[in-house]
Amino acid sequence: MTAKIWTAALVVIGDEILSGRTHDKNIAQVASWLQVQGIRLAEVRVVPDDEDKIAEAVNALRTTHDYLFTTGGIGPTHDDITVDAVAKALGLPVVVHPEARRILENYYATRGGLNDARLRMARVPEGADLIPNRMSGAPGIKLGNIHLMAGVPHITAQMLDALTGTLEGGAPLLTETVGCWTPESEVADILREVEQAHANCSIGSYPFFRDGKVGANFVIRSTDPADLASCVDTLCEALGDAERDFTPGGI
Amino acid sequence: MTAKIWTAALVVIGDEILSGRTHDKNIAQVASWLQVQGIRLAEVRVVPDDEDKIAEAVNALRTTHDYLFTTGGIGPTHDDITVDAVAKALGLPVVVHPEARRILENYYATRGGLNDARLRMARVPEGADLIPNRMSGAPGIKLGNIHLMAGVPHITAQMLDALTGTLEGGAPLLTETVGCWTPESEVADILREVEQAHANCSIGSYPFFRDGKVGANFVIRSTDPADLASCVDTLCEALGDAERDFTPGGI
């Protein structure tokens, strides 16, 4: 029996990513965290601050994956519309979450008090739970398999930390890297043949140019530690036979 | 009459992005380049090295936007399947492009010669043109409104450079930034009201934490220089009236 592969999708929300002003850091951060939870990030969509576009992406992805995450648009200003968009996608009203309100009252007690803008961050689609955020008070939001998180990467990190170990996943995807000071186009046959001979493994090839020399890192991925080790051994042996200057562990 | 807004979508292809191993740099690079061409990046999808997933994303986006770009998966190894996936999406056969073959023969003449793996990089969906790449020989591919580019960011940059000025676009989106050493939640009303008073402008609010202090940058976007200047003036005036420590140009 093949073990279930748990998958997640991520919706990155924000005009600042699509304009090129802000370099996204959440895709890699969420992807790496999901790997450790035994969940595979299967698709990402980046959408603008537009209620319909956000709702469309959420509805396209929430039923086709085990989990859906969003980053961005849960702050206090007029361009923070993720909660409204997700509520719209699910046909739910937006309500003030009493515990979120209490958290924000405490947080802002010494910072000028709760105003209308700050109270926006206590709004949730009806029935939602909170994801704690020790950094800035304002919580993330969990509703069924949907997780709404901050756009600022170090706040997102806090929310992921709070979720660690709470989501059911499968065997984590394991990776090993083998580096080679040679153009990937000279060892393409080796890569393809070794991958074909190891059904539970995939090999990715990532070329680089460094110190005036061409090389590539080959990343072997598998959920089975024994298959992974066997594939790495076979690859190193094949590269060695071809008298390649390779390095287990990558370059 | 409202001027046409030209839009583009980007499909980022690669298991290495979805695993978190590689931090994507192409979204910001393509977005910034498109801005200068007067084309707005409207949506991004990140998909794995899977022919069906790539084809699905290409077909979902190529007709809903003026232009479609892809990055990744056009190299010489077995995991480079973008050409096959796009050909499948369009119902076209894959052929060897004679000019691409000639370029690769020249490039590899002093680098060990053309082999089967390297010849993969001359394969295109039938009817495609080439996008020059001075960096590594292997060209990008242009087919109607679809542009297939490299995944390695500095090669992508070469291909974008070769495309500069060749795509029809509208007025470039202009931006100005105003920074403020204050929590965005204290000036949320000002931001909303100023945006509402300037129909052709949008204001994004991007909080930060620096040197132990909280601040935010407000990015004003418009295709009309006069509207943009007027909106910036109004915003600075409103922040000044609120006795905020603000900085035109951003912090």
C-alpha cells in the first residue's frame, strides 16, 4: 500500500510582491516548514490585494489540497482584506473574535490603546480559531484546513512555530545533495538512468557558475531513507566511473 | 476613455522552489522588468516539475492575460520538461529549431561539442521563435504571447534584456514612497481617506521593525504623474497635520 502524500497550497497576497518592490521570503519559509511536518507544498499562487482574486484562489485550492495557507493582508490598514476575501469565498460573515480582541487590548494597553484600525485585526470569518503570535499581538487565523498568516516574514515564522506539530502529515521528504564540478549537460544520461533505476527517488539538477567554473548540484529526494541512501550511492558511483570531480554533500 | 491596462502572468516551474531549497528571485525580477515595459504582473503560479501541472497553469493563464512568462525547466537534464509541457498545452509537436541548434553547436564547439543532452536545449514547440541568451548559449523561446525563460536568475536577466522594448505595453506604473516612524495602525484612517480622495492612485502600507522602533512605508502607485504627485502631497500634509515623523522617499 502506498502511504498517503499530504499536500498543501499557499496563496501569497500582496501588490508589493507583484510589483517587484518586495522580494517574497514566505514561499521558501513555508515550504521548508511544511517539509518537516511531512506535508508537501504542491502549488503557490501570488495574487493582488483584490477581494475577488483572493477568494478565487482560495476556493480553487482549499478543496484540492489537505491544507491551505495564506500570507499577507491581515494587518490594520485599508489594503488588508484577506479576512473579508476568505469569508466571502466560504460564504461566512465576518465577526470580532472575543479572544483576539482581548489579546489586542492587552498588547495595545501600553501602546496607545485599541482603535478602530487595530480592532480590524480581531476580525475573523465566523467559527475561526486563532494562531498565536508572540511578536506583535495580532493573531493568525485557522478555519478548518485554512491558515491565514502574516505577510511580514518574521511574524509568519512565529505563527508557523505555533502550528508546529499540530497538523497531520506523512513521512517527511528527505533530501541529499551531490555536487559536481562539471556541466550538467555532460552527465544528463547518468542522472536520468539513476533516477529511472530508483522508483521512490527523484533527482533535480541545479547548475551554477562560480569562480569562473561551471558546476551543478544534484538533489535526490525520497521519503524512504534506505532508497535515498541507495540512490545517492549509485549516483556517486556512476559519477566516479565517469571520472567526475564530484562531492557528496554538494558544492 | 480609460487606457488599456496590459497584464502578464508568470509560471515559476521547479520542485526546488516548492521544497524551499531555492529562494525564488525571478518573481521580483520579472515584476520589476514588466513595470518598466508598462505591463502589470497580475498573477504568479509556482508549479512542480510535472508536465500536466505545467500545462494546466499555462492554459489557465495564457488566454486571460496579454502575456505569459515561464521561468525554469529549459535546461539539458531529464527534469527540464517545460518545452514538452507547453507543447502539450498548445497541442503542438516538439521540433528541433535549426537556429537554436546552430547557436548551441557554436557555443559548445570549444566546450566538448554538442551531445544529446545539450541538443535538448534546441527543442521548441513547432512555430516558436528564439529569445537570445548571451550568457550560456541556450536560448529562451517565444511562441505567440508565451515566453519561456531560464530558471537561473542571471540568465533570465539576459533574456529579459533581449526582450526589452519588444512587447507592447501601456503607461508604466509609477510609485512614490513615504515613510513614517509610527505604527500603521495609528494612521490607518489617513491612508484610507487619502486613497479614497485620489481615484487613480492606490496606497499600500508596509510595516517594519527596525532599531527597536516601529514604522511603515506607504507606497503610492499610479500611471498618472500629476495624480501621483497630488496624492503624495495630500498624504504628507495629512501626516504632518497629525504631527507624524514622516519622510518623503521612504525610510
